[in-house]
Amino acid sequence: MLILFGCLLKRFGLTNDTFLATSDKLIYYIFFPALLFWKIGGASTALFSSSGLYKAVICTVLTVFVLSSLFIKLYKVPAYKAGTFSQCCYRFNTYIGVAIVLTALGEQGLQQFGIIIGIIIPIVNVLAVSMLIWFSEQQIPIGNRIGQTVKAVMSNPLIIACICGIVYANLQIGFPHFIDNTLQLASFVTLPLALMSIGGGLTLSRMKDNFNLSLITSLFKLLVLPLTGYLFFKLFSVTGLSFQVGMIFFSLPTSAALYVLSSQLHGDTNLASASIVLSTILSFFSLSIALLI
């Protein structure tokens, strides 16, 4: 409903591209990192012992990365589209994930979700940046490719917040009351603003010329990834809260941030836009099934 609300606000002129670009920056650099640091930093250290969950998540993402790379090779996806296509298949929308996990599974679920994304975001960024640079039509030396990848990972505010939260949680000192209240108040603005911003950016017209490839990326993201994750969960005996958090994670739509990354590294932004829109719409079904399971 908040995504739809954001779409209507944009349609009736109550928000505009300038507002959405500014709110995206505030969410990405300030509010969302604060929320993640607060939730992970206050987590019980027992949550860090769910090694089966984290192994399954890593194996799932790497498996889908390999499968999507094989598809690119076998079906001769154009080089200009290949890097964008790849990341659309496994990158995930953190904002929607946090909103759903917090609502459905509460504080403990969100803390575990935060640990997952703290582990997987660096891996996903390395894969996405590497593919975009590798298939870029720009002539980029190998050394520069590695440097760009490392820089993109090290400067990601969500990665920094997650790592700082994990370190702080293991200190087991908790947050002073006034800091806890400050971070809690800051977190209140994060999810509504993020979801409305996603809605404001949804434009169905962007799908017209890239529908087929965006549908394939959505099938990878919302069908192949959850099924692969389910099999790895069975293999690693993941159950209970960890299983619930993991299935929601696997069923999320692709990340809105991939548009920016595709633009910066000369990927196909039109395919990125189409995949974001279509996977966000279709994730209504994948997430509903994950919640039922």
C-alpha cells in the first residue's frame, strides 16, 4: 500500500524527481544505515551462530549467479545488457525486505535479516560490479576493474553499517538510553519513505522494449532463487525463524540500486528499470508464498 501511495503521490504532482532523488540519498546514506546499525548492534550474539543459514544464503546466491551467467553465454545476451541482466537475477531490495521481516517476524527476525545482508551485500556487490565492468563496452584495464569493485564495496554505507553493527553487538555493551531513543526515532522515517520512494520510481512504460529479458530476470530472482534457496535450506537443516527469514530474503524483488550501478558502469539502464518494475510487481506473489510457507 505504501508503494502504491508513493506512485499516486508522484502521479498527482505531490512529489517529483528532485524530491525522490533527495529522499533516496537520505535513506541510503543516513536513515537506512542508522536503522541497520541499531537493529544489528542490539542483537543477541546467539543469532550469529546460525551458520547453516548463512552458508545456505551464500551458496544460493553463487548458484544463481552461475546459472544466470550460463544463460548469458548460451542465449547470447548482448554485452551491453549482460552486466545488468546478471545483477537483476540475484540482487535484492533491502528496503522491502526490512519492512516485511520487521512486520511479520518482529525484532529478532529483523536482527537476523540484518546479519544476512551484512554478509551477503559485499558478495553481491563484487559479483554485480565485476560483471558490469567485465561486459562494459568501455575499454577498462584489469587493474582499474579490480579497483572499482573494491571501492564500490568498501564505500557502501549499508555494508559499513552492518559490519559496525556486528562488531558492536559482539561487544555486548548495549546502547545508552538516549542513543537508543535517537536511533529508534530516526528509524521511524526510514521504511515509509523508502517504500513511497520505490512507488514514485515505478513507471510501466519503461518495460515496453525490455519486457522479455526483464521477465526472465524476474523468473530467476523470484522463482529460481527461492527454489534453490529452499533446497540449500534442506541440505543445511535450516529451520524455525532462520528458515522464515531466509525464505523472505530469497523472495524479494530485485534492488532499485542496480539502476544507479548500471548507469555508473555503462550498463543498460532501461533493462534495469524494467526489471525493477516487473520484479516489484511480481514479488507480491513470491513474498505471499514465502509468508505462507
